[in-house]
Amino acid sequence: MHSLWSHPHPTDPAMTCSIHRRVTDGGLAEAAELLSQIASGDDTLWPTWRWPALLLDNGLEVDSLGGHGSVRYRVADIESHRVRFVFTSAGPFAGEHTFLIAQAEPGAVEWMHHLDISSSLRPWAMRQVIRLHDGLLEDLFDTAQARMAGRPVRPRPLSPGFALLQRAYRMLEREP
């Protein structure tokens, strides 16, 4: 596993960049199938066991609107191994995030997520948002790794501080 996590953006000091990567067993076609199911009724990739569901008004289609909890975005581009979302004006975030998959070597797939984000939130609040984002991505990659290996997901334990932050988020983001 290799995650760069979050750090200042390389070219824009007003933005944060977050990069997560994970190599799993399996083939690219199997990974593409999992990625294509995101936000659908057949979605087994998104970690709904710990986070609000990813919902899109027209499923995983270009210009579909939605998000998870209060985080709102639009599907900007879809290719067989790449999905790019842009944040909408319906929230405090600007920027984009992209899921990518690539053949790492025979029998192994690299999963990647790249986030470039700025926000109108106060810096201390944005740091918590990024902490939550990083945790969600690691849970999503844990799920991808389990699905690609054909085994059940085993949620990793959370530190007490992060568990408290995540529970507060879940309470605030409760779906109707």
C-alpha cells in the first residue's frame, strides 16, 4: 500500500492535494467492473458500512449530480479505467477528484484516487474534512482489496480520536 495522503498542492497554495494508491490482486477487467458499479444498486465498492452512501441522480453517467452526505459533485468524465468528479457550487468545496485503475503487473491492479480541493471552511475545519476524506479512501481501498481477493471486508480499527470524529460526521450527515 502506498498513500501520499494529503499535503499542500504543488502549484496552488490555496489548495490541498490528496493522493491515495493501493495495489490489489486481480485483473484490470475485474477492477473496472467494481469501479463501474459505484453509486449503483450493485455497488460493493463504496464503504457504506462506515460512511454515508455515494448517491448519484442518474447513476455513474457524465453530468450525473450527487455525492455523499453534504459533499456535492458532478460526474465530469468517465472512461473504462477512470472516473472524474468536480465539486458543485452546492457546497463549500471547489476542485475535483479522480478514481483511476491501472494494471500494476500481471495479476495485480493499482487503484488510485487524486483529490485537488480548496474550501471556504476555516483551516481547522478543513483539516478535519481532509482527515475524514483520507479515512474514507483507505476504507474504500480496503474494500477493493477484499473484493478483488474474494474475501469479506475486515474493517480496520480506528484510533479513538478518529473514531470520535467519524461518529460526529455520521451523526451530522445522517441520510433522511
